[in-house]
Amino acid sequence: MTIDSPPIPGPIFFLGYGVSLLSAFIMTFTLILIFSRLNILVRPLNKLMIAMGKPVIPFGGIPVILSFLFVLWLFYFAGWINHENLRLFQKITLGVTMMMALGIYDDIYQCPPKIKFLCQIIIAVILFFAGFQIDRIGNVIELGSFSIFLTVFWIVGITNSINLVDGIDGLASGLILLSCITLSFVYLERDMVEASFLTVILTGSVFGFFIFNFPPAKIILGDTGSLSLGLLISLITLLPLSQKFTDEIYYLIPIITLLIPI
């Protein structure tokens, strides 16, 4: 998997951020309105509300992910980002959609932990064979057949790390914002334009949701959002490897960020 990074005009970055923020804000507001007006409550949601001690909606990840994918494909078809990255965007969309579907199922039906973990591994393996791979450490250690184990561990580990901090108002979304902002500047500094653009529109999408997630939260990411956003962060940190930046520490950024609450 390779990433081509022709220049993307600066205004496109700002436009991508603005559109993703606005679309996520509108989608999140609409979702809250639907739940409150129609009083949509099913048993799993009632249990969550009792556990949280207040009315809360666990599907915040839906508007965040839909906003991210909307802007990604809108700008692609508008010709503002490189068309040679079609397969990369397709793989990201496939992976995020599968993980979001798992999260939605878990938020509604409380998927058994072992089954959920197995599904995460399957998704990670699919993405490994799709090209998201850690094939070496630095410029010295070739992983060979061990690559699949480290890659799956990385994807599943980051995904669940985000999932673990969800539930506290603003914590998970705040940490994701911090990771994305940091990655955006680091990638721009290293001229990894496409990777930086992905983090910019993800930042906008998460911030549009974060406004409603700030204490006292009306909505949380839920497994729908924490799993799919954790997956996105893990995949974005693997992108530099496709450009042979094997001696960098991009992959440490989400780990350092997740250590902050600890």
C-alpha cells in the first residue's frame, strides 16, 4: 500500500476541517433531537442510563464517522485530493464500517466480550492483508511472518484503549482530538499530505461531536464511536510505514496521549 502525496492547497485543509465540523455538529444535534422528541429508549439504553446516572445517548460515533466519510468522499469526487488514493480510502471505509457495525450491535445487544474481541481480531487481519502492515521496526529489524501478529496487536490494542476511556464526559473524544491535532502537524512537517488531511477532517468531525460530549454530556461515543475511532487512529498511525518512514515515532503518539489520564 502506497500513498501519493501531491500538494493539497491550504484552503482545502481549512475547508475540509470546517465542513467536517459542521456536518458532525448537525448530525449529532439531529440524533439528539430524534432521541429526545421520539423518546426512543430500548432496554440496553435504559441500562446505560442507569449506569451513567443520567439520560445519555450511546450512538455518538455514528455522526462522527459519517461526517468523516462524507467529507473524505466528497473531496475525493470533487477532485480536491489525489484520485490515486482510491484504494486506500476504500480500505479505510471498509474497516471503519465493519468496526462501527460491531459497535452498534454491542451498544444495542451487549455483545459478549470474547465474541467482540474475536470480531476485532478478524477485522484487524482483514486490514493487514489489505495493506496496513508493520513490516519492520526501524531500518534494522525485519519482522517477516511476525508482522501480522504485531499489526493485529497494534490495531486491536489502540482500538480497545480508546474504548476503555469512553464513558467519562469528554475524555475519549478529548484524547482523540489531542492525538489528531498532534498527528496533523507532525504529518504536515514530514510532507505526508494525505495522512495529514485525514487527521484534519477527523479532528473536525470529532470536534463537532465534542461540543455535545462536554460535561454534562448529552451523548457519548459508545462502542459505536470508540471502537471505530480507535481503529481509525491505529490505521492513520500506520500510514507513514507505507511511505518508508520506518525510523520515526508516529506510532507512539496515540500511546503517549492515552497515558495522560493514567
